[in-house]
Amino acid sequence: MKPIYNTAAEAVADIRDGSTLMVGGFGLVGIPEQLILALVDSGVKDLTVISNNCGVDDWGLGLLLKNKQIKKMIGSYVGENKEFERQVLSGEIEVELTPQGTLAEKIRAGGAGIPAFFTPAGVGTPIAEGKEVRTFDGKEYVLEEALKADFALVRAAKADRLGNLVYNKTAQNFNPMMAAAGKVTIAEAEEIVETGDLDPACVHTPSIYVQGLIQAEQEKRIERLTTR
């Protein structure tokens, strides 16, 4: 059995200033909303956050940005976040932008124990500056190092008490690979069921990667609402 926290504040209590976090999600889909809110309330700062993007101005990781709790952001794009854009242009935050596929593979490699890999993405661009470039079969590839984190915060649709996780459709996104790449993985799930209730063939993240659970509802906001 894995610890099941009563509150999100309990779940993130061990996250200290200067920690490196992986945070699941793509836009606002599959983000660990309640764990992020608990980090905002905790006031923890100088965080290095690894995530596809940084939420929006008033939700998700955007709330940590607003509070100036993020020191460095490693992601694939600035996205729909004006405050993120402002902090980048003003030099208030350190940003490492990485091609989306490369970011995903860097995280997957970290969880798989692979220290680095070669990819053609970014060759001949500023992304390759200072990195080793080698030629294979007449094509150039740049060396990218794997990513790992002190903590991974992920969002699941269901979990059992052992910590096995099931994600809902595209809400899988970065969550499974981040769960494997965090030294400590905390999973926020909409529903926690008894051990044995999940079909083993449907489990996306095995329990061995999960160190703690919290059951929490989601607001499931829409990133960009378009109406007539």
C-alpha cells in the first residue's frame, strides 16, 4: 500500500526551495491541479520546473509563475501565458526551450536509465550550440542528455491503493514518462479504488514508480474558450 494523503498540502510537504519538479500535463489537460495549488500556498521557491508548457495566466503552473516561485523553466513552448512571456523577455526567469519530441524523449530516457541519446531535431540551430554533433549514415545528430527530477507530480483518472495508475485518453500526455523519471512521484487521482479493481492490462503506470497518492477533483478548465 502506498501513502494516501488527506490533503494536497500533506502530499507536497517534502518539496523544498530549490527542488527540481516534473509536472505532467499538456496545456491544461492532465495537470495535477490540486498539487500545484498546494505548492502555491506553501510558498516554496527557486523551483526548476520541467513541463511541456507553463499553464495559463490564472491557472496551473501559471500561478507559480505569478508568485515568482519558479527560477528555471524547461519546456517546449511559452504557450498561452502572457506572464511567462513577460518574465522571459525581461530576464526574470531562466528558460530552456526544447523541441517537444526531444523533451519527451529526454524525460523518457531519464526514467529508463539512459543518460543521453542522439537526435536530428535542432541540428544547425541555437539548440545545438555547445552540444556534441555526430554524423550517422551521412546525417547529423545532436547529443541530448536525459532529464530527471527530485519530484514528479502527475494526474491520473484512477489509482489503486498500491499506486497503479490509469490515465484518461489524451490526459496521458507527459504523465507516464514523468512518473518514471521522478525520484519521488506523487499522483493526484480523481478516483482511488481497491487493490485488484484495476485491469492489469489497462494500467499505464505501474505502482513501482509511485510513492504517494491523493484523491482530488478537478475543475477541468478550458484553455481557450471560443464562442459565437
